[in-house]
Amino acid sequence: MKGLRKLAIAGATMCIGMGMSLAAQAEMIIGFSQIGSESGWRTSETASIKAEAEKRGIDLKFSDAQQKQENQIKAVRSFIAQGVDGILLAPVVETGWDQVLKEAKDAGIPVVLIDRGVDADPSLYLTKVASDFVEEGALAGAWLAAKTSGNCDVVELQGTVGSSAAIDRKEGFGNVISNFPNMKILRSQSGDFTRSGGKEVMESFLKAENGGKNICALYAHNDDMALGAVQAIKEAGLEPGKDILIVSIDGVPDIFKAMADGETNASIELNPHLGAPAFDAIKASMDGKEVPKWIKANGPLYLPDTAAEEYKKRSGK
């Protein structure tokens, strides 16, 4: 397929002498299977990768899976059929990828996992460009333990069931708070990484826990669920950020506004700018260079003292 592409380019070049214009040849053709747009962070990631591709002259074939693995598998197979130079895959869940990844490998097309991992033979993909989700969860747990002197009953809003982000962020947080006898998770349920899901599940937590009076803090696997929970807490007549502490992960613009307004307390940034290292990895592979199996892109913990400044910088407002 790559040979056919070269012949097509050569044929198009001959057309110049016949008075026809020719668009600049793309440096690479890359397929990108995105999970969807379930959160503000996901939208930022998509925009960042598209912008990086445009900057580099990469022809990016984009597919939105709308949170369905079957759509992603179809997209990857379509990219293989098109003979792309590489594939970016943000996997909606960890399992069920072996067959389609093998098909990509057999076609000589490197696959880069973006922001999440898979439970598959590592030889089937080139690399993973992502944060250490276990570390993010541990950082959230350490912050909360320090903030409450190790005395806190927590409710947890988990991400999409089966996703590596949800599995690892739960593990990291649990690893830390298990060291504190007076810290425990009262309730834990998936809000599917969405604002509406976070609000709905938080409402059920509040009803189950004496109107929220038993809850010291909320740990949300992403900011959008935390922001939904803020609305539920307000509607229950409580003050988010005061009556119930809130720590979450992603670093989307709206969470900085919430922190500046005193409605949440901490957020760990998940870096959305993953296009550059992903494209670099594919190019390195094409050049026969070694590529590490995990390219880490962890972000810092943000607190209310810098939130107003960060919100202005990130939102342009």
C-alpha cells in the first residue's frame, strides 16, 4: 500500500506540467481513533493532537468512537486498509485489543497508545504515551491524607468501568489511604467520566450518607465528574470545598475556576499535549530507531492559591 501511495504521488507530480496544482505532500498519514468527547479534557486532547498534526504537515485521519470499543476496532481496521503510516489509539477499555493490534502489526503499521493502556501483548504496539495513573491516584490520596491528618471518610467517583485510567487511579489512591486507619472509602461508583454521571452518582451518595453529613471528602477520577458533583452538593444545601473536600484529576479550565471560587480543593493535571511525543515515536520507528514502551507525561498537583491565574491562562478569560 505504501508503494501505491508513492506511485500516486509521482503521478500527481507529473500533472504539474499540465497546469494542474498539487497540494504539499503530507509528511505522514496517521489514523487517530479517539474515545469520544466525554469530558473537557478529552476535547482538549483531540484539539491538541489535531493542531500538532497540522503544524507538522501530517495528514490526520480522525475517528470519534463515541465511547464504543466496537467503533474503535472498525476505525483501526479502516486505517489498516488505507495503508496509513501509523495509528494513534486512545483505548476506551483495557481488554479486547489483541486481534486488531495483531492485524496492524502484520500490516507493518506501528500503533501508539494515547493516554491509556491496554491489557495485551506489548509486542503488538509500539509504545504508550500517557501519564502514570497509579501515581496520579497516589498523589490525590497523599494530598487528602495530609489535608485531613489521616482522618477522613471518602466517597469515590470512578471513571469508565474497565478503563486503565479508572483501574489505576483507584489503585493508587487506595494504596495510600490504606496506610491510614482512620481513612476509608464509604462508597465507590462509576460516573463514566462525565459531568452528568458525576452529578447523578453524587446525588445517590449524599442520600445514602445522611444527606452528606457522613462524607468528609470526594475523590473523583476526573474533573468533569467532580464538577457535576459540585452541583449535587450545592443542591443538597452543602458547601462544596468546605463541607465536603474535593480532589480530582485532569486540570481542565473549569476546575481552576471552581478552585478559585472555593468549590473544589485540588486537581492533578493530566497532560493533553500528547501529539508531539506520539508523532515523534512513529517517526523514530520508521527511521529504525528504538522507542521506549512507555513515554510518561505526568503533570503537577494544583491548589486554589494559583487557580485564578491558571484559569485565566487556560481559558483566555
